[in-house]
Amino acid sequence: MRRITNYNTLAIGLCLLMLFANLAHAEESWWQKGLNTLKGIEVDQPAVTELTAAELSTAFKQALQLGSEKVVAQLARADGFNSDPQVHIPLPATIEKARPLLDKVGMSATVAELELKLNRAAEQATPKAQALFVQAIKDMSFEDVQAIYQGPEDSATQYFKDKMQVSLAAEMQPIVSNSLAEVGAVKVYDQLISDYKNIPFVPDLKANLTEHVVNKGMDGLFYYLAKEEAAIRKDPLKQSTALLKKVFANQ
């Protein structure tokens, strides 16, 4: 009788192990399934085995392109930078440090206007980034996609930084420079400096507005690109192309 009970206990234990194993497999993320495909591991999910690694790579590129388009559109609109506390461009450090003094001598409105115009210049320059994102994605090799796919959740963002930060700064610089003039930031800055020089015994307020806006603008782009990349990894179906649906719909 004890032997039968032992057999029954063993059978129940095996059933529970099989149940938990099946549940764990069922809950396997689409990301891990895709990773298995890229690694060449055989899996028993038809939706995965019918896909080629090339299709998965192309789908991932499409998701990144759609994500970058979303980020550029978000930051390029009016108040995309200015009203967003995460990426709002502050005054250059030298001016910000002198702000209390500037406020005391009645220049607070001028300072606030300059800060607004810096953000406006970044919003105008941001659309230039999209073509560079597209080219960086196009240039990704299959090995690049594998490394990004298997890396941390901001691997693609770091790839973009490495590949396009220098060229993005070069592309944005003339646009930001022109934008600063168009939105009146240069005029406001010149007036601010002129008035400030009339205050005795104050330190220099020189600042490179173009460089400041370009650097802060790129920081904002990559900040939200990292957020978008993390979202894509969690739920690629928020992106909508036929290939993405084919690759991920049944994962």
C-alpha cells in the first residue's frame, strides 16, 4: 500500500513539473522567441519556426524606424521641448548662475524669453534628425541587429549615439544657428549681455548658444528614443506594419 502511495506521489509530482514547465513555456516572451530564432535555436512554436532570421531582423529595423519617427514628431512640435520637463532646455550654466542677479535688476522677462527661444530653436532643428536615423537603421548589419537584440533595453539607442551623434551635431548646428536668429534668441541674448554689462563688478556671461542647444537637443532625442526602444521591446504590436504583425502577432 505504501509503494502504491509513493508511486502516486511521484506521478503527481511529475505532472506538476510538466504543468509548470508548460506554463513557463507559454509565458515565454516574444523577445526571447525572437532571440532564439536569431541564435538559430529550434523552438516548437510554428509562428517562430516559419520565420527567417532576415524577416525578424527587418521587422526589428521597421520597429526602430517607426519609433524614431514618433520621437522626432513629438519633439519637433510646438512646445515639444519647452513644455516637457524631461527635455526642456535650460539656460546655459553661466546665465543660469547669474539669474538671481538678473531678476533683481529687472531683467527676468528677458531671461525667460531667451530660455523660451532656445527651446523653440531645438524644436525647429529636430526634424533634421529623422533622415540620419533612417540611414543609421539602413546601415545596420545582421550582426548589429543580433548584438542590439541580445543587449540591454537601450542597445539600439547606444548604437544610434555611436553611429550618428557627430553627424547629427553637424547637421543640426547650422539649423539651430539660423533658428536662434529667426526666433529672436540672438537678439534677446545680445540685449541681455548689453544690459548686463552696465551692472558693475559682475562676471562674464559669455555662452555658445548654438552648441548649448545642439547638445541639449540631442540629449532630448536620445532620451526619448531609449524610452521608445524599451516600449518596442515590450510590445512591438504598438507599431503597425504588415511584417511586424506577421512576426509578432502570434508570439
